[in-house]
Amino acid sequence: MNPRNPPVYNWRHPFSPQRYRPNRSTPVAQTRAHLQHSSPQQMQIRIPQILHAVECPTLGSVLGGTVRSNERSAQPPWSSQSGRVAAAASVNVADKMKSRIPVVLLACGSFNPITNMHLRLFEVARDHLHQTGRYQVIGGIISPVNDNYGKKDLVAARHRVAMARLALQTSDWIQVDPWESEQVQWMETVKVLRHHHSELLRSLPWKEGLDQGKVDSPGPAAVPELKLLCGADVLKTFQTPNLWKDKHIQEIVEKFGLVCVDRAGHDPKGYILGSPILQRYQDNIHLAREPVQNEISATYIRRALGQGQSVKYLLPDAVIAYIKEHDLYTSPGEE
């Protein structure tokens, strides 16, 4: 397995088994034929394909297989239904599985509008976590802020959610979740984390078995973790007086953890050392470096749109079309 090219799952939020459908792109009968007529050398090549065919994305990923499909998989990656052909894999597969902690990344923000750089945060963070050898990113969530956030020039949440969905049409592991935007009032980031964390735990396939006293119920190698994904500019705001509550900062970094993607002009290590809370829990803060520095912001996008300038290649084409269709960000004074 190449750690720089980790597996991609057909993950969908909410974390409900009913949201998944089987991927039957390869008949099981054909898989059995491969097994019966393969030499040991051929088996090393075919095992990832075989695992994919029998809906075992997790095991297949460990052996180098990649699951990419427009269909929704039958179960989330941590489901007990995965792993039907464990006997066909190496005896070391279980150890490799247990050595990686499944992670879901959550990004909160205005997404006004969502840009390609927002999407890059997820890719950079996922690469960084995979390269540590400790984590397996199994999904990502984009959570647009509530309309009552009170930010200037914030378009309606229904538009921001719709644009995010359009932007994520090409992603097979990131989803937009409208829960935060649909609340009656603005939600603090820590409350959004609590909500998605409870949803994640509630969806675990082995939890029902434990509740019913089935001690032999199979379970995942590790309980999935939810981590807040942000840019270094957000990390800097932790130092802004009266913006964040200290107890919320501590809960975020102690209970959940942060993945912070560096941005030009920022010093995330300095921000950590300058905060007693961040310094205390710095082991829970992962600093990911974006090798391609690009300071294209949503503020610049809004200004360019208001001045009638092109934003092609800065936003997904579907988002640009939506903005034009709904006549958004047309005021040249927007910043």
C-alpha cells in the first residue's frame, strides 16, 4: 500500500446504514473463478480487486485496492458487514487495520461561496493524516454556518448549501451537511462538533449488538474520531479576545482534535506556543502544509464577482453557473 495514495471510500452522511447501497460492479462468481485459477503471484495482484468485488473496501484498501464508484456502498467503512473474505487476506491485515484510527474531518464556516481552496483543505489534511501512518480518513463534512451568524454579505444558507453540494459532486468522500444551517439560531463550533460526534457514535454498527448484550458482536478496530479541519487563520482567531470561550477551545482540542492547514503569512506553531491551552494539547493539533500556496479567498471571489470579473478555475463550474442563475454577489461593494 502506498501511504501517499490511501483508499477512498464511498462514504455518505448522515452515518446511517440505510443510506448505503451495495456496489455490485464485479460479480462474485467471477471473483471465485479468479481465486480458483490464480497462482500465488497473481493472487497478490488480484486480492485487492477481489476484496472490492465482494464489498470489502476496508480490507481492500489495506492491500492496495481503491474503491471508486458513483454508487453508494452498502455499509459505512467501519461497518461489521465489511470483511467477508478476511480469510483470503494476509494474516497481517488485521494488525494493519488496528494500527490505523478512522477519522472524519469536519469543516465549519461561511462557505460564501465555497471555493476550490476550501476543497483543497480536505485533500491536504487527508494526505497529512495518512502519511502519519496512524490515521485512516473515512469521510469529510462541510457544515455551512447558520444565517444568524450575522456576517456582512452572507447569502442565505439555502444558497450556500446548494453551492456546496454542487461543488462536491465530484468528491466521493466529502459531503455537505445542512444541520447547522437549519437551526433556529447560530451554533457555536463546539456544539456542531458535539452533534456530529454523537451522530457518528450512534451509527456504529456494533453499538446495537452491545446494547442487546451480544458480547461476541464484531466491531471496528477503533472508534472513529471526529476532528475539526481549519486553516491557520482560524487557529489565529483562538487568540482574539472574547471571540472563543476558553472552555470551548479546550474541549475542541482535548476531546476532538484539530487539523490545521498552513497558509502564507501565518505562523501556526507560534499560535500554539502563544496559547496555554493549545500548547497543553499540542499533540492533538496536526499541522498540515499546503505545498501550493494560494491565497484565493471567498472575500476576493465576492469582490471579483461584484466587479464582473472572471472567477473561472477558482470555483467549480457548477457553482459559477448557480451564482449567475440566482444573481448572487452582484454588488461591487461586497467584501
